[in-house]
Amino acid sequence: MYLLLREALRETGLPVDKGEIEGAYCPGDFDLSIGGRKFCGIAQRRQAHAYAVQAFVIVEGQGSAKAELARRFYDIAAEGTDESSDHPRVTAGGMGDLEELAGLTGGAPAFAAAVKRVVREQQERAGDGVSYPLPVWSPPEGEVRAMMDTLRTRYGIKEKL
């Protein structure tokens, strides 16, 4: 997902960085940012027989205003906790949208068109109209097997696949 979104934004000429952004909502290793300000969060969900990967991308609409909404949400949700609470501390400068960060014009339709362009280009390179040959990161086999065991235990699955 990171590679797909980075490639979709290549025409902006700006680097898309991956890694947790301090001061952003819902922080994680797969925050995507430009100039140190988060515009995207990638999440995954693993289950016994499926993976889902999704991205929340702020394309337009004042990312800093959205940061303020997220900050207020976390403050209300953490009300009554002490200062050692580990809820995210959202700051106005931690987030942005692609219009302001990358000068993206055309809003969400333009961004969607860029993502579609990248997928089509990759399909054409593969020659079969289906493959997506961007480099794929795979965890070491031992980590995969350990996660499988964890999920089998969590969901009460007894048979090995």
C-alpha cells in the first residue's frame, strides 16, 4: 500500500515518508507523511484466512482542522485519566492534506485517478492485466508461522492449513 501511494504521488516531486509521526492522530509505523506532516494512515487486519489492508488518506479539506477534531476526540475520550495516559497527543502541526502538503490539484478525483494510473501501469508491465509487480515485503517465514499459531489460538482453530 505504501509503495502504491508513494508511486501515485511521484508527479508531485515530493518524497513520501513512512513512519510514525509524533503529534498525529492514530499513530503507527505506517503513517505516510510529506515534510513531517501525516496525510495517511495504513492499517491492516489479519484473520485466520484473510488479510485486509486499508488506507485513510486526507486529500483535501484542511488537514490541520481535522487534527484539531482528532485532538478534541482524544481529550474527551481520555477525560479523567492522569497525565501518564498513553493516548495520542495530537498537535495541529502533525497533520495535513495533499492539497496543502503536495500542491495536489483536483482533489479526491485527481488522487483516485493517480492511483488507478499506477495500477494500470503495473498491469501493463506484467502483461497479464492482473499481476501487480511492485516489490512486496514479506516477513520472515518464522514470523509468519508464529502469527499463524497466535491466530489459531486466538480463534480456536485446531487444524493446520
